[in-house]
Amino acid sequence: MSRLEIVATGRRRRFTDEAKLRIVEEGFSGDGRQVSATALKHDVSRSQLYRWRRLLQEGRLGGVRVLVYP
């Protein structure tokens, strides 16, 4: 398991694009339970994780674009 870098600035945490990509990749199984477990593990909300997924699909997260089929 690799280490994720999280930059803390007061109350709001800032995740690097690399960290976001790794967290999204971990929770990208498509079922809600995996997303919930991943969000809980990394102490982010499910809605934040879904937002990062949407940004990734739009190509606005780390310059990577992923096509997802239902």
C-alpha cells in the first residue's frame, strides 16, 4: 500500500490530484457500498468522492479522463 499525501491547512484538508486519483480508483467499483467504505476509510464524504469521480470523467482531475459505461 502506498502512502497518500494530504496537505492540511487549518480545518479544511487539501488533497493532491494524485491522492484524489488513488482514492477514486479504490472506490470505483460501481456499487454504493464500496464508495461508502472508501469514503469512510479516507475520512471524506461520499458526496466528495462522487464529485471527484465526476471530475475525473470530465477530464478535470489531474488531466486524466476516464470513460465509464453503466
